[in-house]
Amino acid sequence: MRDQDLAFLSIRELAQLIRSRRVSPVELTQLYLERLERLGPKLGAVVTITHELALAQARRAEREIMRGQYRGLLHGIPYGVKDLLATKGIPTTWGAAPYRNQVFDYDATVVRRLERAGAVLVAKLAMVELAGGMGYNTADASFTGPGRTPWNLEYWSGGSSSGSGAAVAAGLVAFAIGSETSGSILTPAAFCGISGLRPTYGLVSRYGAMALCWTLDKLGPMCRTADDCGIVLAAISGKDPKDPSSVARKFTYSVPLLPTRRMRVGIVKGALERVQPEVQKNFEAAVEVLKKYATIEPEVALPDLPYGQVVGIIVNAEGASAFRDLIESGRLAELQNPRDRIGGYAGMTVLAVDYLHAQRIRVRIRQALDDMLSRYDALIAPTRATVAYPIGVEFERAYPGVGGGPALIPAGNAAGVPALSIPNGFGQAGLPTGLQLVGRAFSEATLIALANAYQRETDWHRRRPPLEA
Amino acid sequence: MRKKGRATRRQFLKTVAATAIFPSTFSLSKETEGKTEAVGVATPSSQQPLTPSAAAEALGELVRIRYGRFLTEEQLAEVKRQIERSLRSAERLRSFPLTNADEPDLIFRAMP
């Protein structure tokens, strides 16, 4: 098999090759290290390549596998993490110039759990500075420069898990970890044409992750297939005494799940209002595929609640508190994006009663969404109304007249429910589009089963960007 | 012209007083609600220029007093517009009916 083909295999396929000793973890690691070095800079996707650690972990995996001590599907699989996860002795920059020399003396729980599963950390991946909490409005919002989608280098890879999205799509890693406060896994997954899973709030420990917003932050897998998302989530989920928000539930996953009965899927009302024509066409085609596995109910209205405002006030207040030292030191001025240099100051003026009001409404949001989601296996909508934004253009000026629609991303994040974005075609400028599936809290297995069924019927997740052409 | 970061306490209190008389009465329209997505993709907001209300001016003065040394006049004007957007969001939330029994979505535990 050619290296280029190997680099784009799914975790499950790579695991089979590794377990049967047809591919060595060391060779696979060297392949990804070479691709990270050669292609990473073109994409603005990489902060640090962890050569020494990666090769040490790969050699260890190889020794263990040769001795017959196979740990599971992630054993010997190279991966990257968004550079907001602490890694002992390796810089963790949070994508922001004021922290570019920051080094922690411990590993984040997710990194520790992946090491225990035998995975190989090859890179710390680029991200929007401070995970976008200061209100950036262009792709140029990281000290590593704008993240570029491998499908068209003139366009953004999405944020804030920019490097995680681009690196998976370009075959620089087998999978990556991203984080989402409101949209930061789903958006780069859609803009890069990969599968991204935002888990239920609390399912994955955030110990060792940069805090932007304690009541909204989640960590989740970004992979080439939905099946791979299940494999990674199984390794990183579960209670962690070091993260009080983590819950005593473990997600288990080994064989690829498929729907065991006919599912019930609702299309979010207004989901196709003001979307790009290709986004609409691809969504409608995806619905036709899903009809094989699900009864589709059109026009399911989201409860009329102020999702965007609730999330906005919570992010502004918690973000200002989390970065109060930075804001009060004046070092926001060192951030890359002009909007980020001032965003924290407005956050410092959010009134406590307004923050608490938002948190009180949030209870109603959770209840209302759960009532509605309990009637469906999943709600679906286009992940984004448009393809990726052009680099160098303010987001709000990129596609005038397009965008808006139902606030599914802030609604899902406010309620803490899981969502999965999978690729469902291409739109203008050769850029991918995404299909978003949202379900009840802890319904990840159902979402993955439905997405697996979709990916069994389609090959959008198999397409490769023209990066090396 | 007043020097950046040098609002007197009297000027600040005067603006705060005006806030009480002219509270922000705007709220985000339904059309913009779905676009208010923090973090994942920044906050595509209305292209229409925002004029800060008296409340935003007052809170902007607080920013000037505390952090004015870090900000240019242009940046401070943008901070005030951001404050105005935040106040409009808060205003929309205040229109949502809650009772005394509605607790915030935060759990305090006495055990360490």
C-alpha cells in the first residue's frame, strides 16, 4: 500500500493492519511525522511536532504488540491534540502569543487516557487563540497564522479547533482531539470534510484543558469516520475525580454500530432557510439516504428560547473571569486578531445578575430540548449554512445574505447535548459541507449508529483533498 | 479634549445616573438570534452601526477608568459597541419570564 493511501485510512483499518503486524506503529508514526513537517505549515495546522515522545511511544507500542500485548484499537495509532491540552514538558500555547512559552508539568486526563490506550501523540495542533473566547472575526486569529482547509488553501479550516480539523482531513494524523464551547468541533469538521463528535457535557474529563467557559467546554474526537469517533470516545470518556463536572458514565464501543431498528429523525424547521444552494442540495440528498434507515419528520421546530443570547452572556462572563489576569495585565494587546485584543474588556462588564439570569433560563432550555429530543433518535440540519469562509475577509462579510436559520449549535451547547457532524458533499470552490445530527444527552451511540449507516451508503468521508496534486 | 483613561468619578456617576433614567430598551431581533454563536465561529452580528446606549456608555466609562491605559479611543469605542450588544442580549433575556423558584443551572456542593 502506498504511504499516501495509508495516511488516509480510518483508525479501524489501521488497527487491523497493526494488529496483524502488516504495519508497524513506528513506520506509521514516521509517515505521519513526515506529513506533519511537509504539509502542516501549508495548512497552518501545527504548533509543535512531538518527535521524541512520538517515536518513544511508537517503539513501546511496537514492542508490546510484538509480545502479543495488544491493548485495543488505538494501540500504535498516531494522533494530535488541540494545543489547549496540557502535555508534560511540551509547550501548550492555547494558540495565543502571551502563552507561547507555557509548559505544564503534567498531562491532561485525555492525553493520559490515550496513552493508556497505546495511542501515539505526534503533534500539538493549531487553534484559534484562547479558543475564540475573545470574539475573533477573521481566520487570522492565532499566533501560528490562519488555519487553512486542505480542500482549498484560500479558505479557513474553521475554528476554534482549526488544526485538528485540517490535520485529520489532510492525513497528517489518524485522529485528533478538539474542544467545543459553542461550535468549535462541529464547524472545523464541516469546513474540513471530516467527522467531529461533540460529546454530552461531562462525558469527557477536561482536567488539563484550557478553561474558557466552565459550564460549556467539552472535549471530543475529530476523525475521518463516525465509527472512529466512537472508538476514540470510548477511550477518553468516564468519570475523573480531577474534573468535578465529569459524570460517572463510561461510553463503550468496539464493533461498528448500526441502527437495530427503524429510527425516527426530525429535520429542524428552518434548517434550509438562507443556506447556500449546494448546502441545501447536499442536505436533501443526505435525507434521501437516511430514509433507508429512518422515518423522517420534516419541520420540527426548536422551542422558542433565547439560545444565542444565553450562550453569549455565559461565554462573555466566564471567559472574562477565566482570563481576568490576562485582561488586567494589558496583554490582550499581544493577540493576533484585532477583535480579540478588546473582546475581554466588554466581558468584564457583564452584570452578575445577567449571568445568573442566563444560567436560570438554561434550566428551561435543557428541559425543553430534552422534551423535544426524547421524541426522536436525532434531529438533523446542515452543520453550517455555508462552506468555509475565505481567508482575509471578515466572517460577516464573507457570504452576504446567507446564514442565520435555527440556532441549533448554541441550543445544543446550552443544553449540553451531543452532536455529530459528518461530511455530505461539496459546495462552491470545491469546499465540503456537513450534516449535523443532534440527540438527547448521552445518546452518542445512537448518533454514531445513524452516521455509520450513512457513511456505509456514501463515500464523502473517503474523499481526499487535492493537497499533494 | 479629555485624556484617554481619565474620567473623573463625578463624570462616571453622572453617566451611571443617566443609565437609570434611560435604560437600554433594545433587544436582539429574532432574525439575529441564530447568528449569535460565540466561539466556534465568531459572532456575526448586524452590519448596522450600533450607537451605544447610556448604559453602554456608563459601562464603557468603567472600562476606561480601569483599563483605559491599554486602549486607544477607537478601541474603546468598539468596546462600547460590544457592551451595547451584550446589553441587548441581556435585555432579551430579561423579557423571558422566570419565577423565584427558577434556580440557576449551577450546583453548589458543601463537601470539598
